[in-house]
Amino acid sequence: QVQLVESGGGLVQPGESLRLSCATSMSIFRLYTMGWYRQAPRKQRELVATVTDGGYTNYVDSVKGRFTISRDNEKNTVYLQMNSLKPEDTAVYYCNARKYNSNSYSYDNYWGQGTQVTVST
């Protein structure tokens, strides 16, 4: 059974940094597209950043230049470096793993339980 465990969240002031980690138990971690999503109170979950098995990255416009997603395939872990944090970054951040399943013609999707990030003065 696949497990994803996020860590690294916390309470910081605007302008400070945090690094989130997502440790996984996936035996084929390197074949998954990994992503970070976030959900603020009363808002829909949104995609923050993704990194593919090939190393391609994508970011929501609001975090470009501030956040960096990376992966360590030897440790089966994905990271989200968050710099210059703003109050609007406050949310629960979720780790996601996704891979197309050619047998079921759908995507295998796995989620962590989330880690709280609060940016406040």
C-alpha cells in the first residue's frame, strides 16, 4: 500500500521560508509525477507545483520565482522549497503522486494527509 507523509509545515512570518518534504513508500517512485497542492479555508484545492518523472516542472503563476519543487529518487521523496512566503500562501499543503495506468486506462492517484503552512504577522 502506498503511503505519502508530508512534513515541514509551520507558522512563519511574511518573507520567511519553509521547505516541505513528502516521504513516500512507493517502489516505483521515479515513474510518478509528483505534485504539491494546497487548500485554504473556504477555497478549492489548487495545484501549486508538479515535477514529472523526467524532471519537468510546472508552477501556478502565483508562486513562480518563489517556490521550487524537486525530487530525490534515491530517497523516494519530493520537496517544496518555499521562499518569500506571503499570507496568501497560508493553506494545508498536500503531496500527490500520479501515474497513468495503461491497464485501467486511468490514473493512479495517491495523496498525503497534508501539512499546515501559516504565514502571518
